[in-house]
Amino acid sequence: MESNNQLVLKVEQLKKTQIKKVIDSRISEFESLGKQSSHEIFKELCFCLLTANFNAQKSIIIQKEIGDGFLNSPEEILCKKLQAFGHRYPNARANYIVEARLYADSIKEILSKYKEETEARVWVVDHIKGLSYKESSHFLRNIGYKNLAIIDFHIVDLLVDNELIERPNSKCLTKKKYLEIESVLKKIADKSKLNLAELDLYLWYMETGKILK
């Protein structure tokens, strides 16, 4: 497919720039985080809870400010902090974080039991309230998982613009639609000799000019 090849060509061009070093460094950071304690991994999960329908850069700032508060602050205090930082959904996110603390001491051990990355994602989706397939993939990518796609509106726009998919009827993707789009991205990753974690950062940079996490 010509559009597929055009997108692969754009990725190949970026791989010859300084962007590759930045992306490689970010991937190494993700791998390092995944080797840390359950508490550190849990704090990254809380970051991904914050990013749902909210700004990633603002979520990074909030994560740094709250820190260990994700582990021990009462729900009311968390809510007030999120409100003060301008989060769009302070009540719901504080509640999700407190509910997720059930796994704060054990999430690393739990995830390590799954040999397949897709199985680990299913566990996250099923057990962490507030994390859909997108946010669950985001969380797992940020702790070193390599083969899960993070399909947000930036990625959808890019694929639609390149005529690789039709625009979904809803911004909230069904599991079936998510996996369909993930398979399209997997083909692009294979052609680009990248894993999905790396490809996401290249495509996100292509759409936004930024490399976050």
C-alpha cells in the first residue's frame, strides 16, 4: 500500500536524525523504570490514570508534584491537589488512584506472571478502574513493554490522513477496533524494523513535534 510505504519512509528519515537518539534514550528510561519497585511502577500507573482525556504534559507536572502522595495521601487530599493543578476530573481520578492502591505493593509481581504482553494488558484493563486499552498500553509501554500500541487521537489522525484506516465512528474505541488498528501499526513497525513502543514515539513526534512519555 503506497500510503503505508510513505509513512514508513517518513519514519526512516526521522531515524537518520537526532530524534533517534532521543527516542532510544526514552525507551531505555522505560526499561529502567520497569526494573524498579512496585511502588515506583504504581506511581507510573497513576500518571497514566491522570492522562486519560487530559493533557500529558500537565500530567507529568502533577506526577512530579504529588510523588509518593499517590501511595499514601487520603482521597480528599488527592482530589484537592488535582483540583489545584487544574486536572479536568479531580474527583474521579483521585478515586481511581485510591482504588488502585490495592495493587501498589504487588503490581510488579502480578505483571511478571504473564509471559505475553497482551495478557498483561488484559489484566490491567480488567483490574484497574479508569484504564482502557489505550491507557493500559501506555502504562505498560512506560515500564518497558515493547509490543503494545498506544492508539490516541494523534495516531488515529495520522493513520486516517495516510489512508491506512477509516476514521472510527467514536473516539472511544471498542476492543475489536483497537486491536484492528493495532494490527495496522504492527505492520508499519515491522516494515520500519521497530517495535510498537519505538514506533509510537516516532509517530507521536511526527504529529506533535514532541517526545514525552
